[in-house]
Amino acid sequence: GESVGLHLPTLSVQEGDNSIINCAYSNSASDYFIWYKQESGKGPQFIIDIRSNMDKRQGQRVTVLLNKTVKHLSLQIAATQPGDSAVYFCAERPGSYQLTFGKGTKLSVIP
Amino acid sequence: EAQVTQNPRYLITVTGKKLTVTCSQNMNHEYMSWYRQDPGLGLRQIYYSMNVEVTDKGDVPEGYKVSRKEKRNFPLILESPSPNQTSLYFCASRLAGGHYNEQFFGPGTRLTVL
């Protein structure tokens, strides 16, 4: 597959453990924050989003936390599985049509 | 099957030779966008389109053109490619409207400019 990033921060977790992926954003005016997952050789895939007036949102096995005070976003994955191995990107939406991505974090799940 | 398709998937070309990367979606999405992905830089938005005949620049538009003559198609045009445009390109689409964030991405086009 395509190599999507060199020198990416890497998080290694044991299968079954919880994963926490962190992201710092820059624009206080962004109205939405979004997490994407990118598997090797594929395009990014939407995971979950959170509006700026919320501080927590839960999905299936995932939770996103937003701390606007320190401009920090995190993605928590419960009971991490081998299929969760991928590069994870946070993105912020400073306007209705623009999207600014972070650099990404590589998650490796150890069986 | 709902999808975004891109062609070609791989392309090697030479400096200055005009090329077009096609993007098509079958989900009747109003919004379409192009990104480039480079190691260590993540994805950066090149151009986006809110609907037919409506386009705007993203963060890195220099050296690129787009058009949106039909709702389903959003081609990316490099009039005079240069080596710094060697990259992995993704097209994406989603519904318009402020609360829609789920973008559907194509499989990517790997472009090498010699």
C-alpha cells in the first residue's frame, strides 16, 4: 500500500486495551472537529465528529473529547482490535467548506 | 455501490505536460473537494466546490485548476506540472449543509512528476 506518512507519532497498544489518540488544533473559531481513519493504501474514512459547543461525543467503541480551553481533541477507542491499526487524523472545520487536517498518528495494535 | 472514483490511480509524467485527474461520485453530493497528501504534512486542501459552477481555493491552490460543470464530476487540472506537485491526491465528496461532516474519499491518485 501507499506510505502515507514518515516520522509520524506512533502509538502501540495491546489488543483489547483502550487507545487514546491526541490532537492539538489551532483555530478557536472552528465549529466542528472530525476524526478520520486511514488504512494503508486507502483514502481516509470518517469516524466521528463533534461540534464546538460540546465536550464529549460517543459512537460505537469510540469517544471524542474536546477541551477548548487548551485546544485539545482526543479520540478514545475501546477494546482496540487489529482492524483498528491505521493512521488517525484529526481535522478542524474553520468554515463551512474548509477542512484543515492534523499530521496524523499511527496506531499499531499488537495481537 | 456508493463511491468516489478517481482516474488514473497512478501516473508518471514529465514537467510541463498538462494532465487531468478525474473524480466522480454517485451519491448526488453537492460538495466536492481535492486534497494532496505528503509525508509528514498530512492532507492539505487544494480546491473545493459547494455545487455546480461554484468553486473556491483551499490552502494550497497554486498550480492547480478545477471545474464543476456537472454535479457528479470534479476534475483536477495541472496545466504545467512541476516536481513539487509529486504527491498522493484524494478527491472527496459529502452533502452540503453546515452539520454534514462525513466526507467520502476516493482511493487516491499517486502522481509523480519528473
